[in-house]
Amino acid sequence: MTSKKKEKYALILDAAEKVIAENGFHGSQVSRIAKEAGVADGTIYLYFKNKEDILISLFRDRLGELVALFESSVGEAASAPDALRRVCEIHFTTLENNVNLAYVTQIELRQSSLELRKAIGLAVKPYIQLIEHILLKGVEEKSFRPGLDVKLTRLLLFGAMDEVVTSWLISGRKYSLSAQVDNTVDFFLRGLQ
């Protein structure tokens, strides 16, 4: 993609994030996304097949950015517990600072069709694999207990962070999400050690 096309693609995804967060996936029309992006309706279809493709691309793009942040931060971590803390900090801080993304990732994923959820699940997979890598490192360095069911635990950790964010949104964001990092990580570490 040329840089001009990349800019327009990013502009459309930013608009989609805002429109879907405000109206829900089913209440968002492609024409509204186009208007928010400042492009003609037909321009959307030069980049995306349909509205579902926009949502899948949004998840893939935003979660890809998040995983890249995780990977660079985890690479600097001195230990698996430190890496886990960094993942939780980035997860909570990023979503607290981008409420539209939080609504799209937390609420819309649950309201989409099974087929759409499966496609979005592929975008989430690198995140789950990163958590698995941290758990394996922790077992190897003896920070986490031997015999840990890594496949189950990676889902439990992801699901717990996911639920903390969802509860924060449902509460009307009455408290700081990033302030929940210490208690969340403490809970995780007590279960892992």
C-alpha cells in the first residue's frame, strides 16, 4: 500500500472505532463511518469488503499494535512476573486512554455473530500466545510452579484482564482502570507461584 492509501486506511479505521463505540456494530452504517472519515461511501469498499471486514480489520490492526507494545516491553522484563505486570499495565492503560477502543474490543466482540467472533479470535491469538510464552518462561525460570497447565492458565489470565476492563466500562468508568494493575497482578502471581 502506498503511504497515501495507508493514511486513508488508518483514517477509516479510526472513524470506524469511533462510530462503532458510539453506536454499536449493528447500529453503525458504512455511510456513517465514511462521513466520520471524510471519505465517499464508495471509498470504504476500496479498502474493505463490508462492515464485518472493517470490524475484523480494526481488531487485527489495534490488537497488532498492542501486541507489538507488549513484545517490546516484555523483551525488557527481567523476569516472567515482571513481564506479566508489564502486559497488564499496557492492557489497562491503553484501554483506559482509548475508551472507544475499550468499548469496541470489550462490548462488540460479545455481540457479534459466531463467524465474526471466530475471525476476531484470530486477531486475539498472538496476544494469547504472548501470555503463554510468559508462562512458559516463568515455569522454566522457576518463578511459576512446575506442572502449571499453561494452556488453561493463559486463557484464565486473558479472561481475567478482559473482565476487569468490561466491569470498568459497565460501571461507567467510575474509577481508574490502571489503578487496578497491582491487585490484578498480585492475584495472578499468588495463583502462579
